[in-house]
Amino acid sequence: MISDQEKPIYQRSLYSWVLTSKWYLQLAMIALIAGLVFLRVLPLEIQKRIVNDVLALGNAMQLLIYCLIYLLAVVFTSALKLAVNGLQTVVGQRALTDMRKELYQHILRLPLSFFRKTTPGTVVACLVTELSASATFIGEAIAVPLSNILTLLAIGGYLIWLNPLLGVVTLSIYPIALFVVPLVQSKVNTSNKSRVDVSNRMASLVTETVSGINEVHAQGSFQSEERKYNVIVERLFKIRIVWTLYRYAVKVTNNLFVGLGPVIVLLLGGYLIMQGKTELGSIVAFLSAQEKLYDPWKELIGFYDTQQDASIRYQKVMQIFEGQSEFNLIGDQAPPERAQGRVEVKDLDFVTANGIKLLDQVNLSIEGGEHVALVGYSGSGKSTLAKCIGQLYSYTGGEVLVDGYSVAGMTKEEVVKTIGFISQDPFIFSGTINDNLLYACDAIADYPDRDTPATPASIDDKIAVLQQTGIFVDVLRFGLNTVLDHDRDRELQKKFLKVRENFQANFGDEFMEHVEFYRQDSYLYHSTVIENLIFGSILNRQGLDYLEEQPQFLAFLDANNLHVPLLETGAELLLQTVDILGTDMPEDRIFFEQTPVLPDEYEGYLEIAAQLHGTPPLELKTADRRLLLKLAFRYIPALHKIIDLQPLLEKLLLNGRKQFKVWSSEQMGVAVSFYSDTEYIQSQSILNNIFYGNLTSDSPKVEDRVNQCIIQLLIEEDLLEAVAAIGMDFDVGNKGDKLSGGQQQKLSIARVLLKKPLILIMDEATSALDNSSQTRIQKLIEQWKGSCTVISVIHRLDLLPSFDKVAVMKSGKIVEFGDPRQLLAEEGVLHELAHGRKR
Amino acid sequence: MNLPTGESAEQQRASGFKQDLEHLRQVPLFQNLEYECLKLLTMLTRKIELIEGDQLMVQGEDDGNAYLVTTGKLESFHTRDATRYHIQWYEAGQFVGSFALLGTSIRLFTVEAVEKSTLLRINRIGFQKVMQKFPDAMMRIGANLADEVSGWEQDQLNRADGGILERPELVLGISLL
């Protein structure tokens, strides 16, 4: 029989996590609890002795000793309680961490079909929120019931020992409470189940809406999304009210029963004293014991609530993730070396859970190194067939063989080492280009090295695939647009200065029209006002930021007649922005691309704009004037086209540039690096350093020419690899949103090519690329004929001639298979697909 | 003075916003648009400069932009079996590629600068955001587009000789789509 721990996680009980927690921590907890129980009973006996013996005899020393013992008992009780709580937390959180790790491991291996019916929101809510209650329960699972039941028994036993009749009557309340409380708790559980379901639905909806926010904005469907959300929130509101009320009802019911205790003691105890059948000290001990009984009882009821809540949440979570992985990750032995890449598909069927047949008796035979295109109308089963061959879908009938071995029986290790799969919708992970490029190779490296260790991809390998897929120039551009760290890369900076020299000597004249060179006596229309004034960069940590807040700098502006014109420029920029964008503009970056106002600042600037209608800029509050100066400092005439650059301001700034050099040399704490054609400019990108200026042209031909020249210069100085490496450290943003669709697709192709698979499956992998990029990749793949088997789902039929064979699919079947030229010549399905149906 | 792009200092200082706004007002597609809407649209346009041989759009690709030629000259052509077929010339004031503003539009023609040219570029995402803010504008633009297509077809009919009417399915009937 399989033990609970060996079962798949979704079949394990909540209690099994208690048993797998660290045994020595549990033992330590039990030892502490034993001490705690003793210390809880001790004060009762001390109280009785003080009332009955010490007070009657008037022995002060005895009173002092008893009070000291009482005090020590209280202090040690608190210390032990703290220690027990600490251990509970460690045990609970350890179990939660293990549970989360195992569940995540299980989720990642679930079949793709699971993720079509389960939203990311549900997965996140389960892993992050719903399992937390389990941690509380597991931490308390031994300590709380044990300590409190023992305390109850000890205090109960003590009371019966003191006065059997009064003891039994007082304790008789608890069995009644034990019967009534679970009745109310069952109502709590029912509401809690509904709460978990609705919370998961809410998480799913929010995740879906946030993921599809582009579509929501594009369609303007804000109200309908809000309606859907509001319905769920209102439902959750009602459920939570009922759930919370029932939880309070449990507490109130419990308190009611416990509250009856002192009444019974006073009534029956008072009667027994009057009858001389007991002593006053015993009644004092009884009344005190009522309180001491109440604490463990309350904790037990609380624990009961925690246990019920955790069980329900745990069961619900595990129900969601029921299901087994369709493959083994690794086998007992290293996977056999596949050398041919021959693929055979025999009588293959794929039927969905709803009974829809997507593949119907598909047969296909592909020799090793052969290139086969899969084409057909939408829904004909091309992608499904590709996914079955790549083990992404588990087929329901027939088989797929690679070099004679069934794909269904292969471990994932074997599949990823043999097959490279590139999907239509590439996913780029957060991180750098390098992280994404190595994603597939790193995955292989994570499998155990049972024969030869995997060789990490070299920079040359990476550059080669980046070039092959046509993203190398983009990566170089990312590198060239990087601002190097001030204190790092000193040697590199020197080399770039050499490149600058060569650029000026070889290409300076050619690019005269397309580069705005940094010249001391020229205004830079593609740079900010502050860069024009300083003609360099501030080396302090804050750089150019906050200059508008420095009194000495403001005095410098005054002295050079710049303060007022700059304030007026800031005001003009703001008023013009508000005039165009209005007052209710959403914080959408696209609307703010041609104004120095940033989207998140707009609301604050609107208040200043309102004041500007009646107040000159100079009479605004100091803080508002500084904000206007900030706008003026950021103003770039070539970009922020909403206003004209006043000739007077341009003249004053050029004059101020000369004065700034003198002024800054006299200032303490202001370190400036001025633009100089013999020094590297710390604040500028590598590219601007090479140009010693800004590129001003949008012309694709100029850009191509720039790329050619820069690459040539970098090669001459042996810097190409270094710049590519800097470019590979470019952060691609959330889901790669800093890359274009084409760049994302090229990167996803590059990461698979880097692992050099024996069989390459491409599921419309180049559909987001422009024609020239598609052709480039197609030509690259053609070079691998004979060495790499390629199965490619394609949409563009003009690519067919480069394939050895084509399989034409219709309604889940292969209806034609053979040489593409021959099939195109015949008037069959492929001909119809290529030229349309005959009228 | 540093004048890298060949523009005068006045041109470099000048924002061009008002001028761009005036250019857009002349575009038939944007006729009768609310002034506020047109201003916002101008805010989202970007000036681009091309040199001879630069391709503005490429046959078979979706660039997602429409362009207003402000200076220079461009040519559209269609390529089939490596042969280039001239379609039309574009000069200052002409608007190119408006269908891309409405949705994905795989270009059927390539447009290439035949001399140094400047254009205003409107991008689909920006255009659609402006339309969300001014929903009525979309109705006007739809009507303007329909007028343009009908006008173009009427022009074809007016100029038609016997040949075009003998095989009308090749070039006529677009306004009936």
C-alpha cells in the first residue's frame, strides 16, 4: 500500500504534511507543552494556599515566597508560550514552503490541456492565498490540541480533586458546547466552500482582464468588464457576510456556554460554603480556574475553526490540480543517442476531452534530415500534428516514432535533447536577452550529466545564432544605446574613444547631414535645454536631476538672465500641453511622447496650469516655479514640437554655456564632465559617444549605413563581441514588451537554434516576421538539409519550393503528400489552396 | 552653427505643430473633424525624413502607419515575378496608406522615396486611442473614406474608355464592397 507521502500531491491529505514536518521540532514542542501545562495549574494551588493557609496564619514570609513562585510561574508560562509559538511558526511555514514547491512542480508538469481550462488567476490564488491557511493549521496541529487538552484535563482534574461535586457540575457545560458548536461550524464550512470558489473566479476574471488590457483599451470595453467584475464582487460580499456572521456565531455560542461557568460556581459554591461543606480558598481557586479553563477552551475552538477552514481550502486547491503528468521527466538511464532524426507517424488520432477529433488516422514518414512543410486550411490539424510530434500533446491513438522509438514513451529529457519546438506565439520571459537566449540550453543543462557534461554556449555560438536569425543588429543597437557605468568599464571607454576618432576620420563628412555633433558654439536641437546649458554631465549621484532645487544654480540662472525665460518656456510648454490633451487625459504614455510632461506628473501640473491663467509664472509658489523649470530643462526642440524655441532663449543658453564652465569650477560639490572630443561622456550612450553627437535621421537607408560603419569600426577595434555582450544584457521588460513582435519571434527562434536540435518543429514560427526576415530564416534552414529534420507548419505557400516534401491537411487528415512542385502542378488540394477554388 | 539635417536654424527652432495641424486639416480623410480631435491627432504624429531609395512601406507587410507627404516625391509599385510595375506618384499634400489606421493591412504595394522627402506619420495605435477619446470622429472618417472611394471610382468611370468597361471586375465595383 502506498503511504500518504508517496501519493501524488493532489491525493495527499492535509494531515500528511504534519507527519512529514521536522520530528525534532515537534518533540521539542511537546516537551515545552508539558512544562506549560504544569505552569498553568501551579498558580491555582498557590492561590488556594495563600487564601487558606498564609492569610489565616498571617505569615508574611510565606506570603512572599508564594507570591514569588506565582510570579515565576507567570513569567515562565509567557516564555514557554512564546517558544511554542515560535516553533509553531517555523513548522507551519516550512510545511507551507514544501507544499508550495511540490504543488508548483506538479502544476508545471500538468498537460497543456489543463491550462486551457484553468486560468493563471486560479493558479496564482491557490499558490499564494488559499494554501496559507494550511500553514497556520500545520503549525498548530500538534501544539494547540495537545497543550490545551492537557491543560483542560489538568485543571479539570485539579477541580474535581478540590471538590468533586462542584468540579463535575462546572465541567458539565463543556460537553454541551462540544455538541452545539460543530452544528454552527458546519454552516461556516458551507459558506467557506462558496467563498473559495467565488474568490478563485474573481482571481481568474481579474487575470484575464489584465492580460487582455490591450483589447479592453482598443475596444473601449471598460464598462462591460466592470459589470462582470462587479457581479462577482457583490456575490463575494454576500458570501463573506454570511461566512463571517457564522464564524462570530461560533464564538458567541462558545462564549455563552463558558460564561455560565462562574454563575454555577457562585451559586453552588456559595451554597456549599454556607453549608460548611467547602472552604473559601477552594471557591477562589474555582473562580480563578474558570478563567484558566476558558483560555485553553477558546484556543481549542479557534483551532477547530482553523482546521476546518484549512481543510476546506486545501481540498478545494487539490481538487483543482487533480491530474497526472503525461510524461516522465527523466528515466533510469541516460537517453539513447538519436542520430538519424527519422520521424514516422502511424494511424495517429487526437481526440479532445469533448470528443472532437482533431487528427484522424494520420500517416506520415519523414526521413532523417528531410524538410517537410505542413499546410492546410485553418483548423485542418497542422498545429495539432506538430504538437503531437513534439510531445506537447498526448495523442489518443496510433503512434509517433522517432528513430523507431515511440514519442509517447520518451522522457522529457530525451524529447528536449532531440527536438526543438518553436511555436507561433513566442513567449519571452522577464530578464535579459541573454537569459532568454540561453533558456533552452539552460533547461538541458539542468538534467543530470550521465555521460558527457553539456558544454555551455560560447559568446561566438550566441552571436552566430543572433546573426542567423537576423536579430544581431538589434542586439548591437541595444548595446550601443547603453550608458556605461561611471566607474566601471574604463578600459572599454578608452577603446570607444578610439572608435570615435576613426568614425570622425572615416565617416564624419558622410554623416554630417545626419548627426548633430556636439560643438561648443552650436545649439543642440536634439538635446535637452539643460544639456545645452551645461554641455556635459553632472557626475554627482543625482546627475542632472534636482538642479532646479539648488539655490546656487538658481542664482546662476538669475545672473545669466536665464531664470525668467526658462520659467516662461516651462509655462508655455505646460499650457500648450494642457490645451492639446485637455484635463481628463488618461495616463497613457503615447499621448505624452511629444511633451516634456510625464504621464504620472500630469495631474499635478494641471493645478499649476489652472493658476497660470491668472498669475504670471514668476509669482507662483516656489515649488510650482521649480516644476516649471524642470519642464523647461527637459525641453528638446526636435522632439517636443508643441512650442517653438525662442531665438533669445537659444542665444542666452549658448552664452550661459560659457559662463557655466567658469561657475561650476568655483562650486564645491559640483563635479562636471564636459563634452570633449578627447574624453568619454559618462552620461551618454556608447553610440552618442562614438558619434560625439546625436543621430538625427529616421531614414532606414541611413540607419543601415550607420550600422555597417559602426560594425566595421567595432570589428577594427575588436569591440564587436563586447558591444554584443552589453546588448545581450538588455532588459527585455515584462513578457518582452520592450521588444517588437518580430524581435520576440527572432529571439524565440534563436534560443531553439542555439541548442542545435536533431529535429526542428516550427509551428508558423516566422509568421510575425517581415518578408525579408522570413526569407533569411528559410535560407538558413535550407542549409541544414540532410543534417536536421525540419517539420514546419507554414502559411505562406511561396516558401514551399524550399521544402523536400509537403503534407497537405484537411479536416484532420493528410490528403496529399509529396514533392511540392509536383503537387502544385497537379490540380489537387494544394493547387486549390495556392490558387483558390475554381469558380 | 551646427545644422546637420540641412534645415535652417529657424526650421529647427520652429515646433511645426501649427503647420502640421494645418497639413492634417487639408487631408480629405480628416475633413470636418472636431478641432480638439485634430489637435490631439497632430500631437501623435511624427515627422520623418527619407532619402532617395528609402522604402516607406513594403509589399506583403503590415507597417501599421499612414503618412502625409509634406515635401518630396515617392513612388508606389507592385512587384510580381521580380518585375516592378509602377502604380502612382505621391507628392506634397497626398495621404498614403489610410487603411492601416483601421486595422491590420498587409500592403499590396511598396512605396519608395524617389527623392529626399519629409512626411508626417500617424500610427495605428495612436489613431485608435484618439478615436476612443472622440468616438464621433470615427463616423466622420468612415464617411470621408466612403466618399473618397466613391469619388475615385467615379473618376475611373469618367476616364474609362471601352477597355475598362469590358473587364470591369478587374478595377471597378470597389465602392460596392
